[in-house]
Amino acid sequence: MTDPAIATEAPLHAEFLREPWDGLGLPQEEALSYQRFGATFGIWIFIASEVLFFGALFLFYAAVRAEHAEAFATAARETNIVYGTLNTAILLTSGLSAAAASLASEHVPLRRLTQWCLVATATLGLAFLAVKGMEYRDDIAEHLVPGRGFKLPEPSAQLFFGFYWLSTGIHGVHLTVGIGLVARLIWIGWRHPERLPGNPQVEVTMLYWGFVDMVWLFLYPALYLVGRPG
Amino acid sequence: MSAPVSAGAVWRRVLPVWLGLMALLAVACALAYAPLGPWTAAVSFGIATTQAALVALLFMRLIEASALIRLTAACGLFWSAILFTLTFADVLSRLTRS
Amino acid sequence: MSTRVAESPASLADPDELALGLPESYLSAGGTLGSWLTSTDHKRIAILYALSVTLFFFIGGAAATLVRLELFTPQADLVGADTYNKLFTLHGVIMVWFFLIPSIPTTFGNFLLPLMIGARDLAFPKLNLASWYLNVIGGLITATAVLAGGIDTGWTFYVPYSTTFSNTAVTIGVLGVFVSGFSTIATGVNFIATTHLLRAPGMTWFRLPLFVWAMYTTSIIFVLATPVLALTIILVVAERSLGLPIFDPAKGGDPILFQHLFWFYSHPAVYIMLLPGMGIVSEVITCFARRRIFGYDFMVYALVAIAVIGFFTWGHHMFTSGMSPYAALIFSFLSFVVAVPSAIKVFNWTATLYRGQVGFESPMLYVLGYIGLFTVGGLTGLFLASIPIDVHVQDTYFVVAHFHYIMVGATVSAYFAGLHFWWPKFTGRMYPETWAKFAAVLMFFGFNLTFFPQFIAGYLGMPRRYHVYPPEFQVWNVLSSSGAAVLAAAYLMPLGYLTWSLFFGARAVNDPWNASGLEWRTTSPPPRVNFFGRPAVLAKPYNYHPEGAAPLHDEPRIPSQGSLT
């Protein structure tokens, strides 16, 4: 599993350098590398803020589950574990292609691999949304939307499904934003292929994608793995 | 920290992680049906935490990132912990009263 | 004083212009409206923010004026109950989210942070511009709520009233706040990255001006607290407009959980409103006392401590909510703890004055007022941190007076202090000092006349958010409303003379106050690229006199320094 450590390749595209990183008095390569670090740092700060955002959402889940354990378990059995597990597998695979794209984007010879991995990431993201759409359709048909005519009698079972629709909706919005960002990179890679390798925006987008993945990793047990035994 | 320069090197880095993630997914799914009593939540969220750690450390490359970036990621977790802990100090003590 | 300039000044934009050696400032680099609205120059964006923040200040102030007019008399004679509720809600929402939270960070922070660390711009200039647009769009959305009849829930929009019972434009109103939240998160990301990565050579962490530390710690709060508010707003909108059960007790929901989520953000938010002002005070008091700051390191630790510990104290807003008494005790203790770093700062500012050459220029008047008013506000905060006292005065005017002493007495005073101190730097003009001194003193008296009677009224039992009250409270309300009129005059005066100075004020030199800090080492106003050449830092901040030695009083207090170039 050793990686070849030495390779000669063309210098990364310097047009990515922008103000104020170009005013630091550093040689171009160093300035670009510093800018890239800045971009990575910036997106991680944003991810930290998103951790708080979803953390608050999970706090709501945890508090309500603690207060209504039984009704939660009863309600949670109604979620479709097949769709849920399938979607988790899809998203994890998209994380694979995203990580590959991020690594490949650092090297000019791997430009086509980067592009194809971006396409795979976006496609898997769309597949996730499609499966989710089918799942939503089934949920609506089974009267799992809180309100009048809700399937289960206990009022607090509706709280679980309130969380279900809200959290999957919010996750879906984040995923859609991610797909949009990846689509933008695909477009750049298609129209201006030389602007993809070394582009700091690839790593930033892939980090965002990884985070959206992580959120789902916690939503999966929260929504699909509760109350299953018995 | 040698960067991969061939496609094979890239896949050799990420595929094992993916296999681990999928294996954990299968375990989580299976254990959801096991009679673990009060441990089911801990087990399923514990597996999720492991998967998230793999994604963060290996897919999102925290393991080779600078200390500043790791500190940033840790701050997100630490502050979420404050939110959970102090809120639950209230929620749980109200639960035991009723 | 401690910088080195490596290259010669920039050349003129118009080669036919007579080269008087005057550099082109950021104000003249592009004169069209489009160049302003699409500029990624942090200085121009700061001016854009200053305009929007000022507009919101006067809208929120107008609402407050109507509130205080109504409260002249115990009966409801000016407005009805619903309108009154909408007025104080508007006042709170606009003042908190569209004035106080953005004010100092987005105006002074945007303008000064790169200058103070010797950088050319913020780390992500386009994100900075996007941040302004998000703020304005958020403001427009909330304004739409006002036009749609207003909101009557109070700025805290507690559930279940806001989700289930209120018939007003709650959803639109809180969505405006939601959008502007992204603006502040973006600013926070920008400031943190800039402070870490773009400091000039020699500008180590412990040579940073305290204003930069204040911006940095405030940005940490922006980034970590605001997302929780964003989610809380989503939960409220989901329950109110999408019909999902979240906090509804009939479905087993927990309204106190809303309060936890809301105050997890809103308590650190008050530190967002406080810390930047503290940064300004440190800059101004050192300059006009001609002294190094006393205890620089502990001033830094205090800022960090307030930012961090402030996240642990939110439950003190919920002592009377039905929260568990055990949790209440924890929050009460932590609230006492968070007062300690604030007190350290007050002691250090006071010690900074010792053996100084204290003058009473207008920025200094605002800052001296700040210290006194912040002390009163902070001490009354301690009273509120004590559960038995809080149970007595919760939801009375005592609480209203406490937070106005901090937010208006302290933060708004600091805002005006900074506005006057850096006005020459931002605009290249000097303002008329006598008018400024008069406005500062008038503001101090008007403020105390407005808010001190509210402590008394509240302690005697007058509830907040009531437009009708028992006649025994009238005397305090009349005093308070009269004070509000004085305060309004004191706020309008700077609007007048500062605007006058833009057209008729004397031209400012680079460093009219003979101050330390990199921002004074460039022209007033600065050129687009901030500095000529790349600054390097050779000494600690506030080097008004040698370390460890008292300043000599044999020189003029503020020798004029610098030229127009």
C-alpha cells in the first residue's frame, strides 16, 4: 500500500490566487497554498457552526425522546428501514467518491478522475433524494403526516414524526445545496478543464459534502433504528 | 504525509474506509433487531459515532490536518456538549420529578 | 511609532492630475453607486453597514419613542393594547438583531480589523459583501412583517404564544432574523480566518490591539451561538406555518425546551453586543489618558473568559419558567462567575487612568460614561443572577433597566465613542468638538434620566411590556419618558454635526490624536490597499510611554502628528 512519493507535474493554476492573499509578499506557490489553507480553515469554521445547528436539532430529539420514550418507540417503528438503510448506503458511497475527488483534485494528471468522482457524487446525491421522495410518498399514503388523520393514536407519537419530517427536510435542503455546489464544479470542470486541479473550491465543497454525510449518519439511527426489537 | 499521485493510490486510500463504513452500517442494521434492552440507543448511536469519526478523520482528512483545524472541529463538538449537558441538567431533573 | 514602510506611496489614478503627493483614498476609488454596491473593499462594506445600521437604529428608536409616549400616562391613550405589543416587539427585534448585534463588528470591525493587523483586506472579501446583502435582505423581510401588521410576541417570541396563538406576522418576522443570522455567521468566519492568517510580520497574538481581540472573541460567539437561533426559528416556523408538533404541550411538547434553545443563543448574543464595545473602550481610554493599558494580558483573558463562560449561563433567563431548581442553581453560580472577568476589565480601565494625562475629548467622555454605566448595569446583573431577587423582579422594569444600562449605556456609548474617535480615519474630516462634547454629556444625563427611574419602578413592581399601569408608577414613567426625549435629542445631534462635518469639517491628518495602532500609520482616509508597502510590527500596542515607566508630563499632551500624506 505504498504510494509513489515523487512525481513531476505541471505547477498548479495560479489564477486561483485572489486578493488579499496575493498581497502578502509571498512567492506565488506559497501564497496559493496559504490561500488554500485559509479556505479549508474557513469551511471548517462554518462546519463547526453547522455542528451547533444540527446539535440543537438533535437536542430537541433527545429531550423529547427522553420525555416520551414509549410513544417514540411506537412511532419510530413506522419508518421504513429498507429505504433508510439504502439511503445511508447511497450517501456513504457518495462520501467515497467525494473523498476521492478531493484527493484527486490536487494533481493535474488526475483531472478526469476528479471530474468523474464529482459526477458520481452528484448522481448519488440525486439518487438519495429520489429514494427519499419515494419514501415520502409512502409515508404520506400511510398517514404518517402529523395532524388530523394521523395513523397512531398517541399524541406524542406525532412529535416523533414532526421531528422526522423536519429533520429529513432540513437535511434534504443541505444536500440539495451540496448537489448544487458539486454541479457547479462539474460545470467548471467541463467548460474549463484546466481550472479544476488545484482549485481550493473542490476541497471546500467536498468537506461540506462530508459534513452532510455525517449528519445523516446520526439521523439514520435516530429515525430508523428505534424500537425495532419486539 | 505523501500525497497519492496515481488513481490507484487514491482508491487505495479511500476504499478501505468505505468498506469499514458499510460493514458498520450492516452491523447497526442487524443489531437494531437484537434484544439489547436499554442499550439499543447507545449501541446504534455508538456505531454512528464511529462511522462519523471515520468520515471526519479519513474522508475529510482531519487526521492529517493542522492543529488549528482540528481544534476548530473540536470546538464544534465541545460547544454542542455544553448545549446538551446543561439542557439535560434541567430536562432530566424535571423528568424524575413527574 | 513602531512600523516600517517599505515602498513609496501609490501613484495617482488620473495621470493628468497635479501630483500634490495626496494618495487616492478608498472613498474616491470609484464614484458610482454600482462601485459601492459591488465593492469587496472592507472599508466600503463597513460604510454600507454603517448606513443600514443607522437606519435600523432610528427605526427602532421611533418605536421606542412611541412606547415612551404611551407610558407618560397610566391609561391607554395613545395606542391600543395590540399596537403597543407590536411596538415593543418591533423595538426589540430591530434594536437587537439589526442594530446592536451588527453595529460595532460590522462597521468598526470591518473597517478596522484589517488595518489594525496590517492586512490588505479581510480573508474572504466577497463573502464580506454577501454578508451585507444578507443583512439587508433580512432587514427587508422583517420590515415586510411590520407592513403586514407587525408582530406582538415580544422579541423573545416565546412558545406556545408565538406558534399557536398569535395572529400576527410572526413567521415573516423571524425569517428575516434567520436570514440576517447567516450574515453574522459569515462575518464571524471572515474575522476569525483574518485574525489567524493575515497578521503582518511581527504582529503576534499578544501584540494585537484589544479591539482586535474583542472582534475575534465576538466572532467565536457569532459562529457558535447563531446556528442555534437559526434552528430555533426553524422549529417555530415549522410548528406555526407547517403544522408540525414541536413545542405544543397538547402533543407532549415542552415549551421550556424552546426557552433553552432560544437563550442558548440569546445569552451569548448579549456578549456579542458587549465585547466589541469593550474593545473600543480599551482603544480610546489608552489614547486619551496617554497610558498603556493596565494588565494587557488579563484584558485578553477576560475577553476570552467572557466569550466562553457566557455560553454556560443562559438559564438565568429562565428562573421563573418552571425549570428545575437544581439546574437553576448551576446557572446562577455560573452567572456570578461570568461577572468576574467583566469586573477585571473595569478595574483595569480605571487603573489605566492612574498617572495618566487624562483629557476630556468627546470620545473620552463617551468612554468615561461607558465605565460608569456599565458598572451599574453589571452590578444589577449580579442582583438578577441571584435567584431570590430574580424571582421578585423578573418581568419587571428592573430587568428592562438592567439590560438597557448595558446595551444602551455601555454599548451605544462605545459606539459613539468609536464613531468620534475614528471619524477622522473613516472620512478624512474632523467634527466640531464642542458640539460633540455637548452631545456626549447630554446623552449621559438623558440616559440616566430615562433608565434609572425604571430600576425603581421595577423594584416597586411595575411589570414590563404593559401599556396600562397602576397610577402609583406614573411619576417614574414620566421621569423616564422625559429622559427619553433628552436622549433622542442627544442621538440626533451627532447625526447633524457629523453629517455637517462630511461637507464642511476640517481635513484630518493621518493621526490627529497621536494614537498608537497601525490604522493611524496610514492616511485619513486610507487608500484602497490600506498601507503603502507592507507594515511590520516592532513593539507592543499602546506604547504611549516606555514600559514600566510613568509617562513624562513635560511634552504637550497630544502633539499633532502627521500630514495629509
